[in-house]
Amino acid sequence: MAKKNLGSKLALYPTPVTVVGAMTDKGPNWLLVAHVGIIGHDRVTISCAKQHYTNQWIRKNGTCSVNLIDKKLLRAADHVGSVSGTKEDKSCAFAWCAAENGAPLVDESPLSLACSVVDVYETDGFETFVLAIDGTYVDEACLDEKGKIDYGRVAPVLFEFPTYSYWSLGERVGGCLRLDRE
């Protein structure tokens, strides 16, 4: 085996770049989050540093949105990740509408999840919100002829942690669990 043990390193990258939206008493606040996960077919997680302003509003309201980011939204997404909602009003960073559960959705996001908080898991410096998916909102231009999500059309931007770099989704290389038939 020609592998080198790098120790205990977080290396499951790249991950999708998302903007999480939460309602405050002044309107929506937006936070760039790339530590996202899937824990079943009806739950996702977002892991946020404890000091983020957005966390308190997610806890208070019990709802938030998770919005995938494509290249056209990347500059605004990067900006909302670089400033705190305690220092700058980020409510106008994106055009938005409210989901049925009250969570703010980014209008131009190709895919948005309206979510409710199920649990919060705390680790040193982080809060991981376990979220139930209340609704999945997809730009109709990102659906295939069968009405299914086409991630080639969604074209989400990805994040890689060790170099703090953004990446584009690459080409489709085959169908999962059916490569032997293709």
C-alpha cells in the first residue's frame, strides 16, 4: 500500500456550497455553509461555528433554508460568508421569498430546501443542526423531461476545505449501482 497516514484529518471534500437562510426580527439573514451532510432520505445537517449570528435565529424559529449555490450566485454567497449579521444587514443580499414553513428561500438558487430543526448536536466550537426537509424547491429549468432534478443543470459549486477553494461539478461518469449494465 502506497498511502501515507496524515493523522486525524477531515478529508471528505468537496462538499456543496450552500447559503443558509434564517428569519431574524429584521428580515432574513444569510450564512455561507459548506459543512453539510445527508443522514437518511428525509434529514440533512448543517454544521455552523457556534458564534454565528444565524444560529440563534435557527434555534429561535426552529426553521431555516438550505440553498444550493451556482456560479452566478457565488460572489454574493462568498460575501455573506465573510461578514457577520451582527455587523452588516445581509437581508438584501439575495431576492427571496418565504417557504410554507416561513424560512427564507433564495429566489435565484437552483435548488432550495425549507427545513425544520429536529435536533442540535454540539461539538467543540460547532453546532450541527439536524434538519427535516419540509419542502424542496427547484427551478423548473433544472428538471429533466421526467420532472426529476438534473444536477448537471443545477450546476452546484463545491467547496474544498484544505485550500479554501471553490470548484465546479464535473462530468457525469456513470450510473450508480448499474455500471456493470452500462
